[in-house]
Amino acid sequence: MLCDVCLNGLEGMWDPTLTPRLALKSDFKHDVSSVPLKTHESTRSENLQEKLEIEDYIYAHHKTKSSFLSSMRLGCVMCNRFNPNEVQPVNPRIESTGYFSVFSVSGLKEGRPIMHVRYLDSVGGFSLVPVGDSDVDSFLNFRISPSTGDSTTWAMVENWLHECIRTHEHCKSASSQYLPNRLLAINGASFQLVSSDSIPSSERYITLSHHWGEVSTAQDTILLQTTYDHLRTDHAISSLPKTFRDAMAISSKLGIKYLWIDKLCIYQDSLEDWRREVGMMQDIYKNAFLNISALGARDEGEGCFFDRDPRDIAPTIVKLRQTSSSEPKDFRFALEKGWAWRLSFDNEPIVRRGWVVQERLLSPRVLHFGRKQIFWECREKNACEIHPDTVYCYKDSNKDRVNTERRPETPRRPHLWKQLLDAPDRRVITDYTSNGEYEQLFLDWNAIIHTYAKCNLTIPSDKLVALSGLANDMKRTLSSLRPDHMHRYLAGLWEEKLVDQLVWNVLGPAKRVKEYRAPSWSWASVDGSCNLGLGLVEKEHKVDFVEIKEAKTEIFEGLETGEVKGGWVRLVGPWLQLKLLPQNETAHWPHENGRWVELFRNVDTGDELKEEGEALSTGQRLPMAMVLFDDPVDLVDEVFGVQIQAKVWSEGAYSSSALALSKVDGVSGEQWRRVGLLLSYFASRDKATSFFEKFPRKEAMVI
């Protein structure tokens, strides 16, 4: 959709009283530091309206930053092209117009108009395409109803579900006799808690993913040791929070009698029961018929169904005249067919809830009820109301008539879990043997961590526990593929890929938690977005410098994939001492927790090594090295490091990674903790290996 500012601005271009003409394009071709335009708002349009070419003008857009941000929150595809919160120099030419942003158009006469928006020091644009072209619009739904709970929306749900059941081979699970220990039986307007041993094993059930929020559920409608007998009797569904009521209504409408809700099926006052049930999460969600996701609810009181303005969801029709005397023609933004749906999905409350990641991945089907639209996820289809056939409509979301070949809805490749709507891009292995399936598991795991690490948890110590269902499922699959391996799980990393996974890095500012929950070398020890690598690097294109002597985690009583209370890894590799540039000389660093390396020091000889980065064939000159700290509080002038690996980066150039370490005080023996990742760049593999051969190999115990 387009905001009213974009829509009215485009449709009013031929009438200066509707869309003020602020300047000429030619006035904006000079450097932004030039003298501002000497115009006044009261005469600006009058001075310019005599000009002949509609594409020669700069037009009024958002008057203020708050207006711009409001349109972004609303989901305007044009305004979301930018990030008005980033620090940028003021553009005096735009500032002199009295507007926060301005726009211009091109290509109107040719029938392929492009809207160009400018604000501060940013310029960006997207094309508009004619409406009604079957090649372009066949994947779009322009008819959005006023509620996510009405008959029109429900008809779409039924279509998705029936298609999945009838035609999706990859969504058909083997006949399962599994039932959770406890379920909620729905009987018309009432429900009761039942034990699975009283239910025929052939019965199907549905699970619910929801945001607990700040609103507390009444004590008599959560499972406690004191309420168990009470909940075993009939209770009015109307006594439950709205999200639970809506979930029961959806289940009944689908003809499913049994529902699993964590608060009502796991004892909330028994750590023993909670740990036992958490250990079975992979089975609870994997064997469910469907998962209902209360995507848009901030707490249990908001429910699954929302009223909405269809204009805020459906692709916006823009009526444009190509000449002053021609009839208006219908256009829409080409971007509507690409990732526009993500503007509503990514901002929903439940998307950033850590526990929900494994619930979505393990469930065979997920039906998301958002505030603006509903979404569908299964192994063979990802869809939403504006893209009911598939959200993956085109190979290139920035092209329209060119290369409109449709992307496959779901790759027919060896994935253990279905691919999420918002999954990051990563390489898919086309080796269909068991080895390809094995390698794909680790790429998928890295992608999961990429998604999961940026999520929030009400209880920070749940960081590993909330992922244990996926870890158990992966361990089970790894054991079936390679039964002769142990497949040890080490606080979010896998022993057989430990060298590769140790070199994770934070993506922007992060924070290391105070209360212990994982070793410093695990991504689970920090709060913030992390990257474990989303591509496969062949063995011949990487060099491992480190030898892992020992790796171990100490777990609490229970699962290997659950909480940990300690852990260490003993590494032997090139030992580095690094002197970093002062922070004021790192001003151009893209993250506040990065520092450039001034020099490397050999701790045995005292030799100082300082090499300039080498130029690639593109002419780009690489900096020698930088340290990306996990937490800004760890920023120091000198750190130590143990070199881990180097891998091909671009045009034969290699990037290398080392753990940046700080010595732990007050412990027996020499122990180190990770404080960040050292990244170094070399023009070739030989350059990288010869450089690190200059340093002594030492052992480090990292905790």
C-alpha cells in the first residue's frame, strides 16, 4: 500500500494547488552543500507552475519527520525504502523547501513512471506498473475484507488448508499415534483438561503460539497443582482470555476437538514438569495437525481476529495522467509484488518472541493471524492475503514484465524443517544424497540462529531451552544420517562443525548477559543479532588454522540441549596480540562496537607486523584487520587472539577470522573469554597462510 502523502502527491501532480511544485530537478543536480534555494512557500508554486514539463519538477512530499515515520509504520512501500532514523547530513536544498522529503517522477510519458523520493542525503525510487496486466497482477489479491475473522478471509484459510491436505506430498507426515500428555477438549461452548491416555491415539490436535505479554491470566485458568482437578471439569470458554477463546473457535471451525496451550497443559508451578514437557516440544509441535499463531496479539487479551481498513493492506491503485489532457490510467507500485507483505509481518509482536521460532519450524502448518492480514506457512507454500498463491512471485522483486518467471514455492530439497516466510537467504545444496542432506542441516541451523538470536525472551535464561526442541530434532536426524557419530551439541553449536561455528559475529550492537547462561564462545552468551554464516564454503576454499583439543559443556540435570552451567574449549592455533586504533579513528566503522587493528605483535619475539590491505582487481583496497566486539563495554586498546580459519571471500581474496580474547582474572590457571571476532582480509589464500605462519602456535582455554 501507499500512504496518502504518496498517493495524493502522485495523483495531484498536474494541479499545483493539490501537489505543490517546490523546485526544478535541475536545482538538485548540484552538490548538497551549495547555497539553498531562495524560495518562499507562498510563491513557490506560482513561480513554477508555468513550466511545461511535468517531469521537470520537484514536488512536496512529507512535511515533517513524524509524518514520514507514521507512513512507515502504516506500511507504505515507498516510505519504507528509507531509514529516516539513521544519522545523515542535512540537505540544505530540501530544508529550504520547508519539507522533510520531496519527490519527482520520470518515465511518465512512456507509461512506466518511476517515483523518486529525496530526504536528507538519501535518494531512492521505485517504478509503477499498469494495473490489469495478467502477467503482472496474477499473483496479487486486490480484494481485502474489513476483518481477519470474516467469511471472506476464512474462505482463503480453507483453500490453503484443503490444497495442503490434498496435494502437498512434502506436508504429509507419517501416520503418528503421538499425543501430548495433556490436551484441552473442546465441547461446544465449554472445555476441559484431559489426559492423553483417555483419548484415542488417532485423534488430531492443534497447538497455539501466543505472546504472554503483561496481562496475567486468571489463576483458575492456568494449570497449577492446585487447579488441576478444577480444570478437569467443564468450564465455559467465555471465561478464558480472548486469544484462547479465538483459538478454540478456530479449532472448532476446522473440526478439530483438541487444542494444546502451554499455560493450560504444562504445570506453571512445577519446574520438573516444565523441564519434562520442554524436552518433548519437538514431538508436541511436529505431530500437531496445525499451529495457530496469534501473530498480532501483544498479550492474551487481544485475540486472533482484528478489524482493519482494506486500503492499508491491498495494493494501492494510483490514477495517473500521462498528459494534462489524457484520461487517468490505473497504476500500482511494482514493489507490491515483492516484499511489501513483510512490512506488516516483520512488525507483528509474536515474530520477535524467541519460543515461537521452534514452534513455527516444527509445526507442519502454521496459520498466522496478524493485525493486518493472515499468513500461511507449510512445506510447500508460503502465502498471505495479498499473495494468496505464494509470496515468492518472481525471481527478481524489482523487475516486473522482465524476468517474470515464477520462483518455486518451495525448493524440492532435503530440508528437515519447512522454510519460514521471513527466513534469511542462504545457499541451498543441490546434492540429493545423504551427504547433501547432512550439510544442508547445518546451513539451515545457521539460518535458524540468524533468525532466533534477534528474538526476545521474557526469561533470559531460556536462551538455549527455547531452542531445545529444534536441537533435539536435528540431533535425531543427524544420528539417522550418520549413526557412527556422537553429534554432540555444545551450547548452541555442533561439535562436528565447531571450527566453522566458532567464528560467529554480532550484527550491530549486542549485549553480553550478566547472568551466566552459556560459554563466551557461544552466540547464546549475548543478546543481539548474530551471524553463523549462511553459505557453504567448500573445503578447497578455506583454511583451518586451529586445532580443537577439547570442547565440553556442563549441563543441568536434564537434556544436553537445555540449560548449561559451564563450558570450555581448548584451542591450539596462531597466537596474536593486537593493538587497536583509538576509537576516534574508527568513526567510519558501521557499528559502534568495531575497532580497526593498528598492528599485530608476535608475543614470543616482540616483532610488530603491520601490513596494508592489498588492492583487488576491482580497485577496492582492503583494510588489514578489524575487531568486532560482541559488547561495546568490552572495547579496549589491546586484545589477544587465536586464529581460527580463512575462507574465500571475493575474486580469490580471503577473509580470515580469529577469536578476540581477554584474560579472565581471579581463576586458577590461564583462562580466556571471548570478547569479539577479529576479521582480516588478504588478496589470496597464500597471503593469508604466510602471514599467520609468522606467529607462534599456543594453546588457549576459552570459557
